[in-house]
Amino acid sequence: MAETITHLPAALRKATVAIILIYWLLVKLQKDWNGLQVIRYIFIKERIELAKQLMSNPYNSISEVCFKISFNKLNYFSRALKKQRELHSVHLNNI
């Protein structure tokens, strides 16, 4: 990292380092908050939202929904769904 920003002016170098540190702090806080990396959290959240839409159709079984949204294991899907609901309810309770 240091080699890539050494050609920048001192003030810009300090700002760049501060941004990188803030980014890593936010990544760590996110992982401490829900146990998932940011990208993984967003990816799972999007798939869970799609699963909710698919499950609103009574002709779709849970296992069909699981495999349609690319979860390879039904157990993992049910845990992700449960965890997402817990996070959502905790968030609502804090409002």
C-alpha cells in the first residue's frame, strides 16, 4: 500500500490512509455486528429478499426456492433465512 501512494502530496497521502483505515474499521464493525463480511452480507440479503418473493407463491416449496436462489443446502438456506429475520426484528426493536 505504501508504494502506491508515495508519489502523492502529503495531505492527500494522509487522507488516503485515513479513508483506508475507516474502510477497514467499518468492515470489522460489520463483521462483529452480524458475523458476515460486507459483500457476503449484501449477497445473502439480496438472495433472502428474492426467496421471500418466491415463497409468497404457494406453488413454490421451500426446497425449490432454496435451489432457485443458488443455496446448495437447505439447512444453510434455513439458517440464513432465520438469521436475516432475527437481524430484522432486532433492528425493528431498536427503532
